[in-house]
Amino acid sequence: MAEMMQTQAGDPGAFKSFDLNRVPSPCFVVDEAAIRRNLQVLKDVGDRSGAHILSALKAFSMFALAPVVREYLQGTCASGIYEARLGREKYGGEVATFCAGYKAEDIDEIIALSDHLIFNSPTQKDRFLPNVRASGRDIQVGLRINPQHSEGEVPKYDPCAPCSRLGTPVSMLSAEVLEGVDGLHMHTLCEQAFEPLQRTWAAIEEKIAPYFGQLKWLNFGGGHHITRADYDREALIAFIKDLRERTGLEVYLEPGEAVALDAGILVGEVLDIHRNDMDLAIVDISATCHMPDVIEAPYRPAMLGEVSEGGHMYRFGGPSCLAGDVIGDYARAEPLQVGDRFAFLDQGHYSMVKTNTFNGVPLPTIALWNSETDELKLVRQFGYEDFLNRLS
């Protein structure tokens, strides 16, 4: 299995010096200093380009850091009623909400929570536009479009794949479709550099240019790896400035992973070592419960301290009954012992938000560390009640 999965790189950063025994296991540890560095980069891009930059809660919603996020970004983007409420109550600033399908019983509350309400289809827009107008709020209405131009490397994660349910195909736009619409939203990237955004815009600009005069903004969604060291931020800034000057439209970006990139680890402990054609390490981290993207994507997370040559090879797997609860194969410099600690890198985003309690596997503790001051705080610990309250 491990040979079939692409390795997800991770920068260990200050975690190389972190004592893994300082926290319970399993435990997410997020470095506040690393989060601040990412946010400073995003704020600089926003300040210099004039773009509104919102933090995508679907990727990273550790609201213990909401005051920090609020220092640098202009708000949050939400994927439904609960995230919209979280954004409004904990983060403040602008709240932009998009959902593939809104429920009638939720819509008025979502309108009350949101500054931008983005619809997936003209039918949803037409159905709920009267609610928006009746609210008396100065809320901006958006429509998500499908550029019909694919840049995604994996079809499952490509919003522009054939028959995608996400967004209105750009070829279907018309004055009637855009009635009551203030802005267009598109989210077509996944962990990508600037060039895919540039190519996507080149593919659709002429198709949406006739409607610039009736629009107020464009939202390029998320998937932009802006805080990655090799991202061409100068090109992005120039692109946004030129776009704003030529069209008169405001520009929004919704980075999620970029907020928490290389800012978190998931600490685990070895429970057992046995052998079946190769050495097997049973650990208290479960792919299916704690890192479901390992199975869904799939990908192989990088491990702190793994060696690329030689060493002792182990297949790491979780404690659940799922035969496929396998994280990957890793080489360690020294033989593993029961009780040894280890950590997977770059687990601040899209792991913490996806955890579950299948098999009654406990949820990881959440800890906040500051690599500059060495201050450590256990933000949240979970127990049986958290498992019980999800059942009936």
C-alpha cells in the first residue's frame, strides 16, 4: 500500500527540537509561531495586492488561534451553517459562506451569519434570493462557477472534472443566470502554485468579461499554496493588482492549508511490534480515525526523523479493526520499542478537522506550542463522553 501512495512532504521546522513526551498520545501539536509566520506572508500578499484574504475553516478551524488569525486576515470562509457560526462567533471580520446545497430551514440563519452568501447553482440562487432581500441585511450574493478547465492532478479532488457537481459551468452563464448576483466564485486548485491559477483565468476571462460591469467582486477560492517557499508570490500580487485595475472588481482569496502549512504535527506512540513478512508497528494513531486523507487521497505523510537510506523498516498501522488502517512504511534509524514516540509532519490542516471515533478509537488531544517561547498548553482533551454523544 505504501508504495502506491504519494509521499506528502513536510518541513519539520522547530519540531525537530520538540520533546514528544511532553504531550499525551495521540496529540496534535500546533506551533503558534509557525502559524504567525504563515499569516504574515498572507497579510503581506493582501496588503500589497489589495486582495481580501479569508481563512478557510474547512482546512484549519483551531479557534484557540482565532485571535491570532484576526490580527492578520480579514475574515473567514465557511462551508455551511456551523462553520459560518464559528466564523462569526470566534473570528469576526468578513464571513463568506458557500455550500453545494442549502437547506430551507437553515437559510435564514446562514444569511444572518454571512456577509457573502455564495450559491452553487442558479436554481438555489433563485430559490433563496427572496430570503436574502427580505433579511434587510446588506449581504453580497455570489455564484460559484465551474471554469470547465481542469488543473487538478487527482480526479476525485478536481472540481472541474466531467460531471462535477460543484459550480455552474461557465458556458451556462447569461444575464438571466446572473440576475441578483454581486460576484463570481471559483475554487479549482488543490495545493497548487500560481501558474495553474494564471492558466485558469486565461481560459475563462473572455467568457465572463461581458458581465464585469454588473459584478462587484471575484473570489478565487482556495487551494493556493501561497506560504510554500517556492510559491511565486510576486507574480500573484502583480496578477491581482492588474486584474483589479482592469476590471474594477475586488478580489478575494480563501487559503486554508496555507494558513497552517508545516505548522502542526500528530504525535503517536508504539503499542506493539510484531511480524508478518515484514516488521509491523501497531500505533495509537489511526489513518481512518485521525488522518482519513491517508486512505481517501491517498497519500503518505512524512514522519519526523525517518531515514531515507538504511535503517529499520516498519509498516505503521492503527489500532482499529479496519484491515486497511495502514499509514505507510517508514525506516527508523534505531529499532522501535513499545512505548516509543514518533510524529507525522504537516498535520495542522485537513486532519484535525476530519477526525472521527470509528471503533471507539479516542480522539487526539489538541495542544498549542510556541516554538519561540517554548510555552505549551493542552487546549482540548477528549474522552468517552465525546464518543458517547455522537451516538444514540
